Amino acid sequence: MADVVLGGGDALGDEVVDVLQNLNSRHAREVLERVLLRRPLFIPALLALRVIAVYFPAIVEDKPLSRSPTTDTFIELDYQLEQLAKNAPSQEQSDAYSFFYEPQGLPARVSSAGGMWLGAWYLLKASWLHYVQHDPTAAAQCAMKSASLGYGPGQYFLAVCYQIGEGVIKNTPMALKLCRDAAGQNLPRAQWRLGNIYEVGDLVEQNLNEAARLYEIAATGGCPEAMCCLGLFYEKGTVVAKDISRAIAFYRQAANYGSSRGLINLGVSYYEGSGVEENVTKAANLFRGAADQGSPEAQCFLGACYNHGKGVEKNLTEAVRWYQKAAAQDHARALCWLGMSYERGEGVPVDQNQALKLYTRAADQRLPIALFCTADCWFRGVGATTPDTRAAFKLALLGEGQKHALCTKLAEEIRANKPRRH
């Protein structure tokens, strides 16, 4: 935000600068809303609202948000907003103003490709601001108009809509075509997604070399997701020479962009001492950065840090709090670890029924350790009225199929029909 000029003698602009320097100010929202009424300052004010919505959502709305934004989500938006602020014709800035304050009937009114893309983005993803109602169908209509004008971000947005069936009927061939069109316009995020399509091999025949090539191009263009994917290739030696130092460099670069995935990957590296000197304090801080963005994986890892006193002072209550945040997003490992907390009475009162419920939710996602914990509960009758060997054996077999040692041991024990000591 430092390079966005809002001041320069303009009293209202100077007030916004003061707000950004003191983000705990309760009058931030009021000031920014007044700025939004000033069209020359409209785009910079959107950027200001972005920062506040990410780091201080309570300032934007007085009640908890059901869909809080993350820094990752805004990386794609930043570049386009900045380009509109610097280079956009007056029509696009006018359209941007329209979609933010008068979104009803937007697809029929807005004419510019950039304005349409911004309208699509906000109609689909910006329900965390009360100005715009979540409307996937209208978002897809906006994206179609933007894409029809040959606008790369609009093509990419529509590709994602078709790939996941958001606002349109799912159409993977169309998603692939649009993604290629957008990537052909040197849009880094589209190049990353196309690379991911080649890596996964679900829409096209798997081609890891092509994936690596596209990741390299996208990473050079500043896409943090591509940096993380390329880092994993170097960490594992996938179609490139294994190079942990280079992997760390990519993770660090992504983390510097504020990417939650970059923060997590770099945090894991510090936690394990892989490619860098082990530093659990740094790891915990990196996990916290991603956890504060709402990443359930980071929240789970941070909870584990508190649970074991790694990089932070041991605090079982705080561990449970972070596990609960991640579990609320149905994160399998967090559900399992929260279940262990309830079973053992660590940070919460002992509640074996709740433990079994949490284990079961995680086991439904086929997490091996959760399959064991659930099977073990059924075998011992923990959280259930009576032991159920048949249910335990079925779950243990699923874990055994994933070569999980504890599941294999439990399955063998049930096969041998050996009594257990409790």
C-alpha cells in the first residue's frame, strides 16, 4: 500500500493515509466509504478496503464474517486493480464504480472488459463486503462478456467457473480452452492453472514437463501459487534435478507475496530443518501468518505448535482453539487432533462421545490416522455403547490399504481375535 498515493494535499486522502497507518481506528470504514464517492480516488480506496478487510475484518462489518477473505484470494485482484488505477480509460473506472455501488442489473449495463471482470470478481467472491450480494450466475454473465472481448482475466475467471460449475453448467473442455486462451495472453495465474491441469492430468493427459514449464513462466510473472508448485517439484525432484535450496527460495518468494501456501511450505521447512536450519519459532510465526488469513492447514499446524510447545509456549487451551478453527472448515487432520484433545482431556474436558464424532468426520475423508482412531474407539467401545469389532475391522482394513502401520496392527489383532489389555 505504500506505493498507492492517496494524500498529496488532499485532506480526505491524507485522512485515509492516517487510517492505513492506524488500522485499529474505528472510523476507517466511514472514511473509506467517503473516499469511494470520489471517483478519482475510487481504485486506491478499493485497495485500502482490501487491506482492512484482510487484516481487520471487524472494522468492515460489525458481525463475524461467514466468508472471510484471504491474502491468497487478493493476489489475483491486486494487479488488475493497480492497472485500472494507472492505465484504465474513464469508462472502466466508471464501470468499476457502478459494480461496487449499483450491482443490480450489472451485466446489462457495464460495457468495458476490465469493468466486467471486476464485476464478476465481486459478484462471486466479495460477499464479505455488505455492498455486493453473492450472485454466481450474474458473475458468470459478467465473465462471459469480459471474455468475449478477449480480456485475459475475464477468460481465466470464466474458465474457473466452467471447471467447477460456478454460475454455469460444468464444462471442462470449455474450461480448458479458456484457460489456454488466457495463458496465451501471458496471464501468470492462468499459466499456473494450466500447469496444474497438466500436472494432475484430469482434463488432459498428464505431462509433468509441460507443467514445470508453465509453472516456471508463471512464477517468473509473479504468481505465488506457481512458485509453490515449482518449489515442490524441486523439493521432490519431479522432472527437475532435486534442489532443496531452490525449493526454499521459491517458498520464500511466495511467502513474501503473502501467499498462505508459501508461508506454510516455508514454515514446514523451518519446522523440519529441511533446506534451512531448524527454527521452530520461525515456523510457528509463519504458520500464524497463514492461519490469520484463514488457512485451515496453517491453523492446524499452529495448534500443534501450541500442543507440543514448539516455537511457542505450550498452551493446550490455545491449541484447541486453533484446532477448532480448522475443524470448522472440515480440515481432516484438525478434526482428528481435536478428537484426541477431547479423548485425552487436553485443553478441554474429557468427552469421548465428541472425540468419536470428530474422529468419524475425519475418517470419512480417509485420513489414515483418523481411520485408526475411529476403529480403535469402536474396538474398545470408546464413545459408543458397546464395542463393535466388525465396524472396527472395516475401518482398520481401509487404513491398512493405505499402509498405515497402526491400522495394520489393529487389523492383525482383530484377525487373531486376541483380547486386548486396557
